Amino acid sequence: MDVHLVSSIGSAEFTHLTRSLSKSTIIGLDAEWKPVRSQRSAFPTVTLLQLACQLGDDSSGWDESVVFLLDLASIPLPLIWELIRDVFVSPDILKLGFKFKQDLIYLSSTFSAQGCDLGFDKVEPYMDITNIYKSLQHIEGNKVSKNTKSLSSICEEILGLRLSKELQCSDWSQRPLTDEQIRYAATDAHCLLGIFKVIQAKIIEEGHSCNIVEDQHQSDISLGLKDILEMPDCEDKLVRTKICNAVDIVQATASSEECERIAKGVEVIRKTKPMDESLWKIVRNYGEKLILQESDRTPKTSRKKGRRRSSVVVVCKEKQLDNVDWQGPPPWDVSMGGDGSPKFLCDVMVEGLAKHLRCVGIDAAIPHSKKPEPRDLIDQAFKEKRVLLTRDAKLLRHQYLIKNQIYRLNSLLKNEQLLEVIEVFQLKISEDQLMSRCTKCNGRFIQKPLTTEEAIEAAKGFQRIPSCLFDKNLEFWQCKDCNQLYWEGTQYHNAVQKFIDVCKLKE
């Protein structure tokens, strides 16, 4: 995935963006903003706009793509408003999104606040991944669920890729963006191209995109030309132009406003390649318009005064709970009857932290079930003498049941959460501890390493070892609990270096 962060209109990245837009027939759209918890009188300010451009039309088109992240916190918005508007309404660019109307509302508000007229009012042609996914289910005769699937679920089902939504609620207004945020934002837009490519192929295979009568297509084109020819003062322009294709007609009838923009050097999207016939038919059958009404431009507040007061109280309670500091010895402390080895239980909200803790050699378990009840988490933490790590403020209300065994993390990102746990619990991390636990099940490794022959025998019917490793004389390690095999390859060394940097072990 080729990713470019665009922070200035004078940059090479911005030039690359405009050229890519002129060659793209499909674009994936997404936006990010700093999340807000309470009711506000204004919309959030969008600080990042993602555009994933597909540059190819063949079966490998998804690979021929590039993602641009427009840093709206750094670029003066009036300088790019017309460019973005042209993309949103270009008839030769199919825009893909996932529930993008809310993003459009916030984008429109953000640009309006910077003096860009009324912001944006429409996106067309547009396709929502949710709707075209449901159309595919209907075509294949599958039962269409009334509940809307998440983008992560659709991506996993269609592409076999699991999207992590851990950074969705991170602070997107802070600069510079972290590498994890950049990767997250780019993937969210890029996956839209991949999902659509698969669905597009299935629709064409089923033949459901070929229901448009060719005569109707031709009559529509004729009607369009007739409308153009009937435009005032159009004859002189057309007579002076050799009309060879549709591009010549557009150039011959360009508005004075557009000509003025070109003279000023303002970027105008000039499509060098229109949609091919198969894509055009799919757009004709499944495409839609996103149009903002006047009512969409005003933030909606709850009419139920009692409920609004209740939400304020909940926010206040959460703030009070957030300020609870860790006090007293942890359950693994020798004075508490423990063995002195730190042990944690990461609930479903911070399950990704468990793998990070295991990578630095810390015992980190996850819940026994996928959707555990609070009582189940508390029982597991108590029986196994673990500190329960969570982002759920409600769990702190059960602090009285297991004293000094629940800690609410303040950080949102996994790397920062890891550092927070190390600091709060004063954990000692050394380079020797790195990658000493099974990241899959939290088990310990067998002390004696296995030879290549022993590893091949142990992996039979269980795990595949790449044949390219056989002649490298590597040492293999096996988990005592789940029998997973590990070896010190490139991935291992990259992981070790990552946690050396994160934990600052060589400073």
C-alpha cells in the first residue's frame, strides 16, 4: 500500500495527488476527527481526509492504487476546497465510502468555518459499501440481515483481512500523527477499493450489471448532445472546434468561471480516462447520490431534557473515576501471598495490549470468553491474582470486590498503554525478556531450543514451516502450552527492535 501524507499544496505529494485524481475512476473516501463525548453546539472539526485512488482498471487494479492523507489541520482549506468539490461531483469518478454521510456533514462544517461558502452539499456518483454488500447478498440468494455489518466484519468476510478499530477514537487533532494512526487511516480507505473490486467481479460474473438496454444508453447520449447543442451561444464554440470525442465537446463548452480558474492556476480535475463500460453499468444500477439538506447542517441535540441531564451526570462520574490512581501493593506482591511475578488480565477493550505485554515478557491473559460479564472478569482476576486492565470506567465500580486489582488505562494507543503499565506498576523490562512468551496463548517456551529436524517433526499436522528455513541452521522454540513453534527470523528481529525502541531499553 503506497501512502502519502499531504501537508502542503506546494509539496510533491500534492502534485502526485492531483495527477492521481486525473487518472482515477474509483476513489475510497474516509475522514477522521477528534472524538467528543458530550453534546456540543457545533460539529467536530475534521482534521484528516483520506482518498484511496485506484489507478488501474484490470483485475489487479487494487494493487495499482495509492492512498493520500490530506492533513486538513495544516493545509489552508480555501486552497483545496474547489479541488475536493470537483472530486466529489465528477461524473467520471466513482466515490466509495462507509456511512460517509456523517463524514460529509462534518467536512462541510469544517470547510464552512474556514470561509468556503457552504462547504460541500453532495457526492455523486457514490456507493456505500454497506448497500452494495447487501445487493451482493441478495444476488447470491443469501439472507440479508436487517442489522448493518461493520466495515471490519465486511472486510474480514470479503477480503479475509481483519481491521483493527483500536485507533478510531484516538486524538486525530494532535500533530505529528503516529505511524500507527497513519497506517490505520490509510487502511480504512484502501480496503474500500479491495472490497468493491471483489463485489464488482461477482456482479459482472452473475450478469446482473448487464440489464441496461444498449438502445437506452445510446438515446441518453443523444439527449445529452442535444442539450449541449441547445445551449445559448454554443454554436460558435462548436464550429470552431474539431469535435473528435467527448473531451473536445467539454473543452468547447467550458464555462467562463472554469476558464477563469484555469487562468489563475487553480487545479481543475481533468479526467484523462472515463469509466469503462462495465463499471459504468454497475454505477447506473447501484450508484446513488449523497445530498445534504439544510437540516443536516445543524447539530441535533436531544429533546429529552431529563436524558440530557443524565448524560452530563454520567460524564462527571467518569471523570471522577478517571482520576483514581493506583494505590497499594498488587496481588502478585510477596506481601500479598503472590510469587512476585507481574500478572495482568486485559479485557476485550484492550485485548491488543495483551500481545504487547507478552512481547516484553510479561504474563498477560485475556478473558476466557469473547463477551465476558463483569462478574466473570472479576472472578478470573481474583482467582489468578491478576490486575484487570481496562478502558471501561464502569468496571471501576466493582473495585470494592477485588481491592487493588482493577486499573483503568488512560492511553488509547497500544504502545502508550504498554509504557503506562510499565510506569504505573514499576515493571523492570530487559532486552533478555523480549519475545520470551508465546504471543498466541501467553505460555512459556521450552527451555531447550529445537533443531530444524526436531522442529519439522513437532510441526507435523500442526504448523507449516517454510522450506526456505531448512538450510539456515536456525534454532526453534516451542510453547509449552499450545505447541506453537517460533524461530529467530526477520519478523522476530523486527519485533525485538520495535520493543527496544518503544521501551527505550538502550538509552
